Amino acid sequence: MTNQPDIEEKTRPDLQQTTLTLARYNRIAPVYDLMEILPERRFAPWRKRLWAMIPAGQILEVGVGTGKNFSYHPAGATVTGIDLSDGMLTRARRQAKKLGRPLDLRQMDAQQLEFPDNTFDAAVATFVFCSVPDPERGLRELARVVKPDGRIVLLEHVRINQPALVGQLMDLLDPLTVRVSGAHINRRTAETVQRAGLAVEQVESLAVRDLVKLIVARPSTP
């Protein structure tokens, strides 16, 4: 007979890693926007481009952080935003109020979404799956809560494969960057999207050496 607790344990996110991620982002939340001043000059046009691809409807934004995407949300959309970090959400709520955006912001783990199947017309995440402890699990959750004809759009920095030495250096530095910033620098997110069973429609490189990618997918393979 199958042991039910064992099955539940396998389907539960890694609590230790999730707790560590939460602690890291709560720690850096007060200085996060300051840390991102320079990179955000480059990221902002990419954010705007991504959100131009999202039609109005029921939208899920995963990992809202301090609210950097809020000004790009499509007019008429109903946006639900989640983040693991309550420290980040405190700042996101201030940003939403400043912009006059009536957003539904909730503390939630991307690996275990508290929404029914087929809830959203689209899901968006920008520079988020570098920090989700089990990104494949999180992507499967997005596929579950997005409608079959919906769209999942990601903007992610990933491991550089060429030249090989750069990728090897990223692998070497990754444990340090995770401790400092909470983010992995050597994720292969486009490949992870495929492993999660999503139907990839588009992968576009936006930075030198394919460092940043725009990934467009559907919830499942037809």
C-alpha cells in the first residue's frame, strides 16, 4: 500500500529552501531599489516591451517585488500580484498606492499557488525564476492556473553558454550571489520551461551573449 504522507511530502515545496529565500528577500527589501538603480535603466524598456504583449484580462504577476512593473500593466486588466516576501510586498503596496493602481497583492509561494485551475488569461514574471527554489515546480503551477489558451511570458537572466569559460565562472560564483542577492545567475530557464511541460512559442535573446531572454509559452503542449 502506498504511504500517503510520503506522497504528500513529494508534492510539497522544499520548506527549508523556501524559508531561506524568504529571509534573503526580506533582508534586502529595504535596499532593493537602490541595488537595482543601474540595472533598471536597461531592464525598464524590456519590461515595457513584455507588458505590451499582454492583453487586458485576468492577469497574474508572479514575484512583484517592489512594484517595478506596475506602471506597465495594460489598461483595463485585472491584475493579481504575488510575492514570497512580505518585506517586498510592503513596498509594492506603497508603489501601487502612489500610482493609483487597484491591485490585488498577496503573499504567496510561486511553487504552491492558492488559485483554482484555469483562473488567469495570462501570467507574467520578470527576473523571478532565478530565485524560485524549484523553478520547474513553479512553472507547472503557472501552467495550472493559466487557461489553456492563455499565455505565460517571462523575462529572465540566464547562464551564458558561450564562451564556455563565462558559464563556468557563473557556476563558480553562483553560491555567493545567491547568499548576497537571493538570485541564481546560472539558471537555464528556457530549458526548464520545456521540462515543465509548457509549449514554448518564442525565446528571444535581449542582451549580449544571450544573458537575458524573453520567453513566451502556453500552458501545455497541444
